[in-house]
Amino acid sequence: MTSTARESLSATPVTPVISSPPTTQAVKPTAKATQRAVIKGRTIWISDLHLGYRDCKAEYLLQFLDCVQCDTLYLVGDIIDMWALKRKFRWPQKHYQVMLKLYDMANNGTRVIYVPGNHDEPMRRFAGHLFGPIEIIEEHEYTCANGKRYLIMHGDAMDAHINLSHITRVFGDIGYDLLLFINRWANRWRKWRGRPYFSLAGMIKDNIKGAKDAIETYQKAAADEARRRGFDGVICGHIHYPALTESNGIRYCNTGDWIENCTALVEDYSGHMRLLHFSEQAQWRDQEKPLAVKQFA
């Protein structure tokens, strides 16, 4: 698709298909006789996949991508973890399959827009160009179906507002690696016991004052940036902490990640947004009960 055609696409109103919040519905079983859900939305945002990193939940991510239908898919940074690949190259088959799936979606009617982050920063030099059928844009302005305007950015630029010493950052990295190690083994145990995935790392972060303070500082900085630039809200990733909040008229949306939380942000055709958790079960973050679909194969 040419750049002119893509500009026309972004400016053309999309005819609503559903007026209710994002929904799921059962579809006919596949050849493997598995029943999946279809997550339908106008636009979906995912970030912090960290393909190439050992804790990437590529299996859940693949299942999610197989179950979604949307007009536009945003990849909001840290899609490929070039930092991890530089330390030790690992590229499992499922990580490769995720990239193929993204290409397939872009080739079959979904507009896929890639906003690089700090872990895939070299991709920023290609902003304004195509990566196969995928558009690369450093930042983007998005208008929801309800007319609200959002700034889309990965969010690493907000790190400057979180005043941490070099030593604190080093120990923070070590601590985060430990959290992921605990999370990995805890969920292996839960799977062995027949229990669904749970972000133990996220729960621990919720109860560490320093982590909570850093998250709140980041959220305020991102919202302030959106306000300063005249937007109604901001959609970002980076800190691996999914959230949908509003303060002083500015909406803060964080897509979460596919390392700890396995979450995506979904907008329906009326402009309503919700966060979806997707692992063995699919569940809207604002509801306690999993969606009424069978477990994903």
C-alpha cells in the first residue's frame, strides 16, 4: 500500500461493526477441534513483547494474535529485545512465528504500525519507512472513534523524570531479573497444579514502595506530556504495568507487556477502551470472571 493510500485510510471514518464494548464470541472448531474466542475491536495496542528474551510469553501471544480481529494493530515498542539478543542470541521457533503472524496480519487487511522502544531503538532510524508491510513510526497521533486524540509513544523518554542513581538502577535491574526468575518457576508450578497463569512479579511490584513510587512518577510524567502537547490522553508501554486511569481530564493508558502480564489494550467501534489479559484464560481487567470461552489450546 502506498503512503497516500495509508494517509487516506487513517482519515476515512470506519463503519462500526459492533457498538458494544469489545466482545468475544465462539467460532467453529478448527481442524484440531479446539474452540477459540474472537476478540473484535477497532484498534488493538500491544507492547513490550521482548522477542528474543527468555521470559517472552510467545505461546500466549501467538494464541492471542490468532484470536483477534481489528482494523489497526499498534506495536508500541520493545517488540524485539535487541539488548537480550546482544548478550546471548536466542530465537525460538515461536518467536519467529510471532513475527510471521504480524506480517500475515499486515498482508491481510490489518494496518500494523510499529512504534519502536528503547530495547529496539535501532529501528527508530527507519521511522517513516516500511518494514515489509509494517509501518514504522517513532510517535503517532491517534483519534478514537469518539473523537478523543491520543499520543502514542513507547514511553522510555519519561525515564528522565524518574530520578534514580546509577547504583539504584543496577540493583533495580538485578531485582527485576530475580522477580522474573521467581515468576517463571512459580508459574511452572501453577501449570503443573492445573492453575492458570498469574503475574507473581506484578503482585510483588505492587507491594514494593520504591517500585510503586516510580510507576506513579512515570504515569504523571506521561500524562503531563500529553497535556502539554494538547492531547486528550496517552497510550504507552515501557514499564510493564498495565493501567487505564484518568486524572485532570487526561487519560493514561498503558498496554502492559508480554513478559509478566500478557495484556493488550482494545478499543471498540464506539471508542470505549478496555485492558485484556490473555493466557490460559482471557479476562477483561475490569472484570473478575474469565470470558465465557473454553481454555485456549
